[in-house]
Amino acid sequence: DYQVIKAENGHDGYDKAIESFPDLVICDMMMPRMNGIDTITAFRNHESLKYIPFVFLSAMSELSDIRKGMNLGAEDYLTKPFQPKELLAVIELQFEKNKEKRRTQY
């Protein structure tokens, strides 16, 4: 029941995020034009996008890759292959965190 906006690469995803301001970003690490590291860096440097929850979903499963993504501000990092229920659990957790933040802000 989620509305999904798909992008072919990090550059297109970044442009689409500026237009649509998504509730959550799920991003691969290895992409053409703009890899995951460059993509999260662009999001974190953009005033309107920097607080959007960001989750990596990647075949890059070395601890150093995961740490790099998390150190740049990713909320989570799933490695491929993954089970759909794992991804749904991550999405639901991020949405629940956002609800809680909104509740405490008011």
C-alpha cells in the first residue's frame, strides 16, 4: 500500500526527490551516474532533503561498506539477497520513527 517512485540511478532519484519530497529513500550503493555514497551526500547537503530517512539496499556487504553508508547518515543498510519481509520491516520502522518524531514535536 505504498506509493513508490522509481529512479534508474542516484542522479534521477535525487532530482525526483526534489520534486516529490518522499517520506523515505531506498537506495542501492552501485548505480550509474551517481553512486549511493554520492547520492546520500547530496541528500544530506540539501536543506529540504537532509532529514529524509535513507536506507541502503545493496549487494555490497563488507562491513566497511556498511559502516561507510551508516557513517554518512543512513538509517539502515540491508544486504542482497534479502527477504521482502525484511524490507517491509525496515520501511515500517522508519515510518513509525517519523510518526513518533511528529508526535513529540507538537
